[in-house]
Amino acid sequence: MVEATMEGDELRTNGIDYPVAVRIEPQMEHRNRVTTFFRFFLALPHVILVGAPIALVTSAGWSSQDGGGWGWGSGGGVLSVVVAVGAVIAWLVIVLAGRHPDALWRLGAWYMRWRVRAAAYLTLLRDDYPPFADAPYPAALEVARPTEPRDRLTVFFRIALALPHLFLLWVLGIAWAVTTAVAWVVILFTGRYPETLYGFALGVLAWTARVECYLLLLRDEYPPFTLRV
């Protein structure tokens, strides 16, 4: 579990030393029940553009393959295709030249910042409607540009190296979908998001963002296996 405690109005977490960080101003009390009830539909424009978090996407795919059960998520968005093509081009350039084209790195970082804001809204971590593209929002992704030359070997095997994380995120995605559904019901009846479930959701979102940045070649450091933020 992610270790989190409340002090006043701030959620305290045990930080980790990794160059990709998710920062969210916690919002557990006095939640908007109306927008919570219609959250998926309100978030749909963002989901269409940047997709749902990979943890929720994998859980949805697993459920559909069995022909039963349920999963909450959506496939990659329209912009996800553009960013994926950019990542493939960047992969070739890095493997051959050891550098990541600046425009492609900035595109990936811009896309991931948007995804984190959309994911925070979709999964009920915030009630504020997220902006389209870059703008101030109480949920943010911080990722630093890596130094060059890049690590060509780990870039070459990037998808294979990420497989252990993808499997764990598949499992966590199922749990995240369930806890988000529970939180949705609790918010509708009480107007608050349970603190323990909030900490877990934040931990999965942070883990997901680190892995997605790793897959998009924004960083070469191997992501940690942890729910700590």
C-alpha cells in the first residue's frame, strides 16, 4: 500500500528518488456529487484525445477477453497514436545516434502532463475540470529532460524491460477500477473520498505515469516497483 497520512489539509506521502513525479493537491472532503455521478461522460472528451491510464486499459482488456466481468477504461486516444509514432521515430534516432529529437521529447512530455490531469479527473482524484493541453491544474506531472547521449541498449530493449511493470499494472488496474467504483458510491452518499482508497489510487497513478514515461523514452532510469509517490 502507498503510505500516506493526513496532516491538516495536506496528504503526506513517502517520496521516492525518481525523475518523474506526480503532484496532486488532495481533495477528499466536500466533493461535487453531481459531477462525480456523471464523471465518465464528462471526462470522455479527454479520454478520446489522450486515452485512459494504462492500468485501467489493461484491466478492461483482460475482462473483455474472458467474455465476462467488467473493467473500466478505454483504449488509447487519438493523440496517443501520434505520440506512439513519435516514440518509434525517437527510438530509431536514439538507437542510431544516441539522442532524442527535442521536438519529439517535448511532445511526449506535453502528452503525459495532459494524461495525468485527465486521469486524475477521470478517477475522481479531483473535481476541477481539466484543461485541454497545458494549463495550471491541481494535478501535475513533473519530468526532467535526460542528459545525452542516451542509453541505447536499454532503449533498444525498452518494451521487453517494461513487461514486468505492465503485468503488475494489469493487476493493479483491476484493483484500481474496483476501488474507484467503491469511492464513486461513497462520494455520492457521503460527499467524501475515503482516505485509504485515495492513497492507493494516487500510488497507482504515480506508478503508471512513471512506466508510461519510461515506455515513451522520456527517461532511461528503470522505474521502481512501488506505490509510493
